[in-house]
Amino acid sequence: MSENMLGPFLQRNWIGSIDNYDKAKIVMIGLPFDGTCSYRPGSRFAPERLRLASWGLEDYSPVFDKHLDDVMFYDAGELEFPLGNTHKSLELIEKNARIIFNDNKKYLGIGGEHLVTLPAIKACKEKYPNLAVIHFDAHTDLREDYLGEKLSHASVMRRIGEITGFENIKQIGIRSGLKEEFELMKRFNTLVNNSSDIDVFRDKKVFLTIDVDVLDPSVLPGTGTPEPDGLLYRELAQWIKFLKNFDIVGADIVELAPDYDSSEVSTAIVSKIVRDVLMIL
């Protein structure tokens, strides 16, 4: 080989990811799907943009006193979806999540809209029957259907509750939904008012799903369905830190729509949320 080596080339995987699936404890998968978005589309572009934004982060977290190199995660890249076919897209996510769980690794999905959580939960529930879900969101996502469609980001938690049981769901940051949805939350006591409400899950396996519109739009405008009166970043970060002592086996971060924030601050914030979640997996 010539002494004049090509490169070096820019890295386009997540900062700190290792290059070996078998050695990884966590597998990150990009989920560029927004086929059921009910308001502003564009979350399909988030995974790629988050990878680029990750290189603006430090790989060291002073909060967790840990480097991303210590996390041992593998960035598998983005799944390629058949555009316009929701069912096949969900099947593809479920297939890949099942492989990850069956290989005794933890799953981290980067969306994409919130419906991508459903197939991951299906695969996770097969591996871990004693599964609970902690859900950060502005919206209840508990509709029976949206305009007659049961597979929607507006009904994803309803479908998940049918799999896990609604008593195994806790929801944080909810401030928008139908009256019937809030009645369902009251019936099963899913809405969290303080951290002690989640203690019932300490003996369970946990899947963590974060819809980034849980944050106030003054903090994060780059999302498909912004809702005022949300959490500040620091509040969400404190919640994530609190969850580090739970047995989290899978997670996803969804609903960033980067093009609605030309400053790219929303993307920078979500990339740090991803780093925070990696630290607690």
C-alpha cells in the first residue's frame, strides 16, 4: 500500500460509539419515520442531524462523572424504511429491537415520531415480561384512534398500555389531551406528580420513552406538536439523573423536528438528552 494514505475522514457515527456490535452493551438505532405525524412533519430528519450535532458535545458528563467511552455503545446507523408503509416500517423496528434484546443488549432508539416506540416495546415485553414504561411527553397519546387510525403517534401509549397493562405506565409532563384520555390516566394513576410515584417500578425492568415536546417550546421549538407550559431542560435532566438507579433495559428519544428551529439549538439540546440517557443505561 502506498505510504500516502487516504484520509483522515470525518466520523459520522455518534461521538464515543464503538465499532464492534458484539462488544457493545447498548445498541443505538436511528428511526427516520414520521408517517403518522398529525401536525408538522419532519422528525424523520432527526437521527441524521443528531449524529452531526453529537460532535459538538463533550464526551465527558460531569453530572455522571463518566465518558461516553465508558458506556460501550454501538451506533448501528439508521434503519431504511419503505416510505408510505407504516406496518412494514414497524415490523422492521420490531425485528431489529428483538435481535438486540435477545443478544442481551440494551436498546436505544433515536426517532422519528413517537409511534416508533410501539414495536420496540413489543420486542422488549417478549424478553422482559415484568416490564414497566416511563413516558415523558406533553401529550397523553392515549387516544383510541386518530381520525380512525389506531396506529398513530397520538395513540401510541394506548397501544402500549394494551401490551404492558396501563398500571405499568407512568407519565411525566403531560399537559394536553382529550378529556377521555385524562380520565384514563386518573383511572390507572399514570400521571406522576413527584418522584416517589415511580418507586413502584424499582423491582421492574423499565423502558424509558422521551417525547422531546415535554420541554417547553421556548426551550425547544423544533418539534412537530409544540405545547406551552413544559419542562425546562434542567428539570428533564434532573429526572433522567433520578432514573439512573432504575433497571432501564431500553429507551428512545423521539419527535425532534430539526427544521423548525433554524438556530439548531433544539437539535443541540436533544443530542445532550441522548447523551444523558446513554449515561443511565
